Amino acid sequence: MMIMQLEKDNQAHCHQNVIELEDVSFSYELKPVIQDVSFGVQERDFVGLIGSNGAGKTTLLRMIVGLIKPDCGSIKLFGQPVKDFKDWSRVGYVPQKNSFNPLFPATVREVVLSGLYSGNRLFRKVSKADQVKCDEALHAMNIDDLAAKRIGQLSGGQQQRAFLARALINNPALLILDEPTVGIDAETQQGFFHLIKHMHQHHNITFLMVSHDMEMIRSYLGQEPKGECGKLKFYVKHSHELEDCGETNLTHSLKELRHSMEKGKVGV
Ligand SMILES: Nc1ncnc2c1ncn2[C@@H]1O[C@H](COP(=O)(O)OP(=O)(O)OP(=O)(O)O)[C@@H](O)[C@H]1O
């Protein structure tokens, strides 16, 4: 049995478990993909999930957000079994490779706003406050000018930014990102990493991110993984900064990002 248990050097009693996996296994038909994975993500962890192609990273994320069920084992989100979890506004998820038919009718604004609707909120009226949240999220990803465009008419990188804005609109406590910068140019990647690092360090957001960008992972999360299971490696950094901001909104993050861009010419 392969069990991976993350070290909890920085465990502080004030930090709750955000994700708990215990002996999770999954097979596509008869092909085992995930075997006996156990690990925990705590509030304010930034977990980078690394593994070769086909190692099961996307499959693991899809189980965590409840899109597929494990064959055995248990998965909890914020202390609740995923199957009973309802508070999806606390979780932002950006799947891998969102690509749309150019004729797909939704505009970027509609796609971003759809991040606010979950469960019975699906057909609710869009309020002024929702529009403001949408503007902030569009602005954070620097796609204000694309708001009225059809999502299918955007480049891959622009679509990815729209999906990041969609994940950010609820100001989630947990952001789950599946290779978020695939198809995004180097300058934009740099700005994006700057933004998520800021969100991690100052805004109490917990991250689980699949990436093949070892340079970014190692520079922020350290040289060695904290845990391994099969072909999956988990790099972890915990953030607990005394000078955390009271503010947790996107506008604040954006202000800090713009400031850095002006100083260091970081692109978004
Ligand atoms: N719907 C599916 N039906 C059958 N097999 C699948 C399905 N989705 C994925 N697989 C297989 O499961 C394995 C794990 O796939 P997964 O997408 O989770 O890997 P990954 O680590 O995210 O890979 P990559 O780095 O290439 O994105 C692969 O061998 C893949 O071919």
C-alpha cells in the first residue's frame, strides 16, 4: 500500500484542514490511476502538484471538486465529505484546457459571472454588486477590454485568463488550478504567478495547483517535495505572515499588483 503523508512542520492549531484525502484510489475501467493516496492541505498552504503526463493529477483534482467519485477512500473539503459539501463559492476551480467552439454564444462577462451561480443561484438576477465583482475579476486578469467578446473568439491564453477571472469572482478560500498558465505567454505567466503569490501571502487563500513549471514551483515552494505518492509529488509552502492584510478583496490584490507592475514592469 502506498501512503503519502505530508509533513506538518508548520501545523498551527488555528489552521483548519481544507482538503483531506485518505487512502483514495481510482481506476478508469480496469486501469488504476490513483492508488491509496493520503494527504492533507491546510488553510494557507500552497501545494504544487507535480507529476509526469498521465500520472493522475487532473483525475485527483476532479475527485476533490466532486466531479468524479473515488473507488475507495475518503475526501473531505473544509471538514465535510465532498458528497455532502454545498458551499462551492468557497472553492475556485480552473480546469485544464478550456477550449471553446468559436460559435459558443456566451460573452466573457457572462462566463465570468457564471462563477457566481451555483446550485439554486443558477438563474438568479445579476445584481449591481455582482457586476462590480465581475469588473474587479476582469480587471485583475487584465481583460476588461474583452468583456463583451464571445469567449470562443478569444485566443487560448485569453480564454484561460477569463476562466481564472471566473474562479476569482467569489473571492474563494481555496483555489484549485490545473496547469493555469498553459498557452499563456511568458510575461503574462510572470504576472499571474506574482498575483497568486500575493494572494497566498497576504489574503489567506489556500492553493492547490498542478504545474509543469518546475522553475516556478521550486522558486516558491522549495527544492524538495514534502511528500510523494507513486508518480505524484507534492511541494508545499505554508504562509502565516504577521502583517496579513485585513482586506481580502480582489481590488486590494490588484492595487498591489499594479504597484509592482509600475515598479518592476511585471506583465499580467
Ligand atoms: N475519461 C477517461 N477515460 C479513460 N481513461 C482516462 C480518462 N481520463 C484520463 N484517463 C487516463 O488516466 C490517466 C491519468 O490521466 P490524468 O489526466 O489524470 O493525468 P495527468 O497527470 O493530469 O496528465 P497530464 O500531465 O498529461 O495532464 C491517463 O493515463 C489517462 O489516459
